[in-house]
Amino acid sequence: MRLQPHIDAFRALPPGVAQAEAHLEAQAQKRVAVRDGQAISTEFFDRSALYVRATGASDTGAATGLTYTENLAEEPVAVMRRAVENARVISATDAVTFTPPGLTYADDPRGPLTPPTLAELTRAAAGLEQAARSFCEDARLASCSLTYTRYVDEVANSLGLAVESACGYYTLECHILSERNGSQGEKKLKLLSDSPDGFNLEPAARDAARTARLLAGTAPIRAGAQPVILAADAACDFLFMLWRAMSAGQNRQSGAAFAGREGQQVAAAGVTLVSSATHPGCPIRYRFDNEGMPVARTRLVDRGVFRSLMSNRGTAGQTGGASTGNAGRRVTMSGVIQAAVQVTPKVLTIEAGEARRDEMLRQMGDGLIVEEILDSFHGIDYASGAFSVPVTCAVVSGGERQPGSRTLVWTGNLAAALNGVAAVGVEMRFSCFRDSYTLGAPDILIQDQSFAGAGGA
Amino acid sequence: MLDHSLAARVIQEALDGGGDFAELFSEDRRELMIEEQRGRIGNVTDARLYGVGIRVLNGPNSSYTYTNDLSAESLMLAAREAAAALGCAGGGLICAPFEPQTVASPNPLRQDPAQVAPERKAALLIEMDAFARSASPFVRNVKADYFETGQNVTVFNSEGVCASEKRTYCRVRLTTTVGDGMRSKAEWRDLLRNDGYGFADRSLWQGEIKDIIDRMVLFLSAEDGPSGVMDVVFEKGESSLFHEAVGHPFEGWAVAEGMSVFSGRLGQQVASPKVTLVDNGALPGLYGSLGMDDTGQPTRRNVLIQDGVLTGYLLDRTSARKLNMQPTGSGRRQNYTYPSSDRMNNTYIEPGDDDDDEMIASLTRGLFVKSIGGGATNPVTGSFNVEVTEGYLIENGRITRPVSGMTISGASDALLKIDRVGRHSPLPVHEGSFCGGGSGLVPVTSFQPRVRVRGMIVGGKDKGEA
């Protein structure tokens, strides 16, 4: 392990350091954007970062400070001392308890860990571009890029814990456009796979092109209360809005809408929300969280009944419960280094149901289909669950999707939306956030939701 | 920072490998974060980033890599690989001699936060927490987090640029929850200081916090906002409206790829003749201001729309090449792990000739928006949205009741629907936000005089039909 110098230093902690923990996060990535088979832009890096927490004395007792560095050659003792120095001004009395050794971890299926050369990646991207273009027919493939990502995580601490995990995967991104009457329709396609040959490209590209064509042009649209199908990508966006309301970290900060509702029916019976280390069909796997805790398979919502907030060791310690293995660092997009341990998902999914898209459309009859939630960061009150977000949507009449699209504003409440789920689709789509956690969802039909916007063409 | 002779060798390696232009972005960045909640300091983190990003261009094609292994061997290898990725033979170009330059920041430092003891910063947060709690009996929870960034940047390029700038940012993020037992509301706001550790002025931050709390309490009992199409008056001052409504479609990466509603529309009427839209990264004292952009180009005033006519775009070097235009000093990035991209700095509508009061008085029904939270834009379609954090109904020519829980959306034609532009536009000295994009999060401001826009889509919790 690259953390071996720190593991060695942990055997004899310097004076003033009661406990210490090191988390190494190494990420390699190569990305090629192609046009007509040629690379037009290339990005690649191989970078490591080190987070060290150390517990020492503060004015109010023991406290844990944190330091972040990208200089892995720095002496471990110096890094620990810097973390402990930061602990000095901490006045909260809940020093962190680090993860003990001896826990049970899942196997470590690693995926492709040897990065492709840029030439190999370019060839693969060019092939995928050609295939995607053939599936788009008269829609335009505006951009195509292929990214290889490998991450290696190591966590070790002075209690004797030392765990490591690695994962490699590919991401294909295509931007598909179509125009009608001077108005653009677009669909962004983002697929994950453990190999360049493993993308289920044809159905996804054909569906994306069809969607782009259907979204082109403005449409006469009904605002007001009506049912809605969240297409799988939009359902992932909705999950991004939702998870913070189920986070013990969010609850500690300013309140979370689902806190205190354990055992209550908060969603329709068809809704099951699972936090876990992986999911079939998703190539990304996390054996442990950023504190070295095994990622527990936790049913946050089980057939509509709320069971548990996601937690890390700190938030679990405050409530007397157990960590769900959801210690993470990158909660949001942020202009600063997100080094503090917070609560994030690892792989969070709305479990697939049995309804196909055409069945949902027939069941809905008249309503809307939302292809994208344009802003799932703002307009959400995690304490109350109220939200107001813009969406790109199209009209469904008599179970048939109509051409054209509009931007409307969807207002509602997270719990009310979950309660209104009438059907859950079969096919899952996955979305990775900042290479930090992954969300997965199928199509979802929700009854009686409120949309605001202008009517007419 | 990076040795000049090594930088020159690295750039030459990139040129020899096939680039017709090469650039190094060298960054040494220190950050400090202190988290407070309920009167206690819970977390203190310091961080140091130190790395180099290498960009190589050949014609319109680009390659980017970065590393924090700053040995000569590592940097030379990175440059070689970046150039090789372009698949072009070396053209025999020679790196021009560097002309070292220290660029002055438009935000002069009054007190270096690195010289302020952490205990003093921690005490500030605790004092802010206590003041916020005392501001109203409806305050249920307060969290105050301190962020400090000291960034030293040097840009080297094959044209001989060797420009350095030191940038300092300080802010406190206040997250507040208010409640009356039946309803609750949580919000966060950043208290920004552009001159270093500028929190010694207690009356200033106390006034800011009181305004935040008073507004949140007022809107706790606000009725649900209406839905439908309404005329909207946006108050003068800091507002992300035009940043979201039209700013992003001016970014060169989208224009060059034909993925902006403004692609190919130079010289066309895209807004009301009352509108002149500017982006200016050189304005002193503002959160989005820099002495140079992140490619070493001086920041400047860029007129994007003049009297309603589209006159320019925001262009990084790569986009400028694709469009056969000149860069505009608009290349920005969050840190060295991102290639620079065309981004906004301080975006604003210039003052006009219309009377602020008349805009309200002449409306039978409308919405008065005093402050806006975040938003998002789709540059392809031009559709955008902004979150209304302080809105009031306009009824029979008067501002009446507060309304809450609303989002305003529209398209780029919102500019054509502006029928009033006020005469006064205060500079947002202690305001601003972060803008997200392909090159990460960057500090920006967006401001305007009081402006009226006809026929915007307003989404509130009222379930009425459009």
C-alpha cells in the first residue's frame, strides 16, 4: 500500500497525537473527444491526494483536526502534527472515533485497472462515435467523448485498520441534437461500462436520438396539476435532489425532511431506495467509505416505509446508532477542497420495478414526460422537502408522446412526490457525480404533480 | 513556484512534440476551513494544492494534462505526452523568451488572512452564531463556516508570457434555519470579503446577518407564490438573472461548437435596444475580478450586447482559434486540475434612462424580485431558470405581499422582453457567488439596475393553470 509510511508511523504516534487516520485517494483519468474519427481534445491526469485526521488535545478535551495535502512525500509525522494543530481550536466535544480493524469487507472486483494508451482510447472513441452516428439517423451527433477512470482508495489508522480498493470504468458521453422549426431539441447520453465494448449503445443511442427529435420545436403545453413520467436520466436528477433529505449529515447541519420518520410510510409501496456498495449493471464499486467502514447495503426506504438515514461514524455516534458506511467528502460542487468527512451516498438506487415505458404511458394517459431536471442544486429546502425546479418536458396525450418540448417549473415536496409514485420502470440508468458517488434509477410515474409555465405554442 | 528555465524547457518539449502553442498554469494554493455549529467549532482543515497544468494546442485541437509531481522528469514527460496526443509532427517553433510580470490584483489586500490567528477566526464564527440566534426568536439553528483561499498563480506560454498574480478570498457561509413550529425554512448565504480578512468591521457583518434573518422570518409566513406568466421587475443590485439568462450562451466553447443560441448571430438584434450587456473582469473591488485571466491575458471590459445588438463573445484562446477571433481575457478555471475555459467574471446591464418607481406604478399585476438565489442555463436552447429568494406581488401599481417558493424560467428572448432599464446600478462590493461550468467553480458577480421584463414564466406552489 502507498500508505505504508503512514502505517509505519502509526505504530509510534508522536507526542500529542492520541489517534490518527490517513485516507489516500488516487485517481487516473484519460478523456478523448472525437469528431469524424479524429481526437479534437484530450485530457489526462494521474493524481493522488492525502487526507489525514489526527486526534489531540483541545481547550475542551480531545478533538480531531484534519489536513489535506497532495505532497505524498511529506513526512507522515509532520502531516499528523499539522492535523493536530488544527484540532487545537476545536471546541466541539465529540472527537471522532476511527474505524476498528477486523470488519468484514466485500470482495474487491476491480474492473480494468490498466489505463489504455491515448491511441487505444482514441480508436475506441472513434468506433463508438461512428456507431452512435449510425444510430442517430437524422438527428445530429454534436459531440462524442470517451473517458477512462481508475480510482484507488486506501484507508489506514492507528487502531490497526488498513484497507484498499480499486475500480476502473469507462464513460461514454454523446450530445445529440435535432432541429425543428428553428428550435433545438437535445438529449445528452451518458453511459457507464467496464470496457469500451460493453456499452449497450444501440438502444440507448436510438432512444436518445428519438428523444432529441421529439423534443425539437416548442409545444402547446398544459401547466397545472397532472401526472408525470420522470425518464430515467431525470429520475437520477430527482434522486440527486432527494438523497440529502435522507442524510444524517444534512440533518445535523440544518435539518433533513425524512429525519425522525423511521418506520413511517413516506412513499408509495412500489418505492424501495437502497444505499449500497454496488449494483448489477453499474461498473462502479465501493468496498468501503472514506472512513474505511464497509459500505452497508441499507434499505433507506423499503416498500414505501422509511427505515434509516445515511450516516457516517460521526453522525451515528451522536445518535447512538451504527454507521451505514456513507462517509464521503464531496457533497456538492464546491469552490473549495471538500476535505471534511460528511455523509454521501456510494451507490444509491431506486430499485427497478416491472413497468415498461409504453405501459407507463398508457397508464398515465394524459400528462407530461420530464427528460431532464435542469437544476437539481438550487430551489430545494432539504429541511422541509419543498422544491421548485425547472424541467425540460414534453406532453403525453392519450398515452402517446407528442412532438415538441417546453421548460416548465416543477414545484412540490420530496415526500409527497415519493408518495405519488404509481409505477416504477424496468431499465436502470446510472449517473456518477464528481467521480465520488453514483446514483441509479429507472423511469418513474408520479401522480398529481404541479407544473407552472406558459401555455400555447 | 516553478523555475523559469524548467518552464521554458517543458514548453519547448511540447512544441517539439507537435504543438503550435503551449502553456503552463502553475498554482500554489492554500486553503483553511473552519466549521462552527451551535457555538462550537467542530472541524478545522487546512489544505495545500501545488501543481501544474499543461495545455498544448495545434490549430483548433487541444490536449491538457496536469500533475503535482513537479520534478523535471515528470513535467517533461507530461508535455511530451500532451503533444503526442495531438498526433502532429513538431513544427520547429521556439518558445519566446519570457517577460516576467507581476500582475496587480484589482482587489488590493488590506489584511492578509494568513496573518490572522485561527483562534480569532474561530471566535468570529462563534460571535456570528450568537448574533444570528439573538436576531430573532424564530431562529432554530445556525451554522457558520469560514473559508479562506490564498492562490499564487503563474502562467507561462510559448509566446513569452510569464505572468503572476496573488489572489486572496475570504468568506463566511451562514446556514440558518428558522421556524415557527409549523413551518421551517433553511437557507445559506455567503458573506464575502474581497480585501482579505475583512471581518473586523462588526457593524457590517451584523447588518448583513440581520438582513438575512429578517428576510427569512418575513418569508416564513409568506404565501405561496403564483404560477403562470407574469411581468417581473428585478431590483437593482446583485442578481444572477442575466448571468443565467444570457451569460452562459456567450461562452465561446458553446458558440464555437454551434451549441449556443447566439452562435453565428454577431450583429443581430438579440435584445431590447435599451440593453447593453457587459462582462468586465477588471472592475476593482468585485468578487469576480482578476488582474489576469488564467491564461495570463489581462482582464478587460467586454461588451457583449450594445443597444440590443450582439457584438461579442467571451473567448478563451481555444475558442478564439476555432472562431478565428481574438481571446477576450476570459479564460478561467477552478484550479490547475481543469483546462481553462471561457467564463464570466462580472456581468452586468449598464444603466438606462427609465424611472425605478414608474416600472412598478405602471403595472396592474406583477412580481417584484428583490433577490435571487442560484439558477441554471442550457446554452443550446437558451432556456434558463433562477430561484427567487425574496419576491413580492405587485398589485395595482404597488408592492404588496411577500410570496415564496418560486422559480422563474425563460429563454434568451427574455432580453427582447425588457421594456424598462433603470438609471442606477450599485456595485455589489460584498456580494457574489460561484458559477459552475466545465472548468469548475469560479467566483463571479452579476448585477444590474432595476429592470422590468414582460411575460416571464413564474413557478410557484399555487397549482393554477397557465
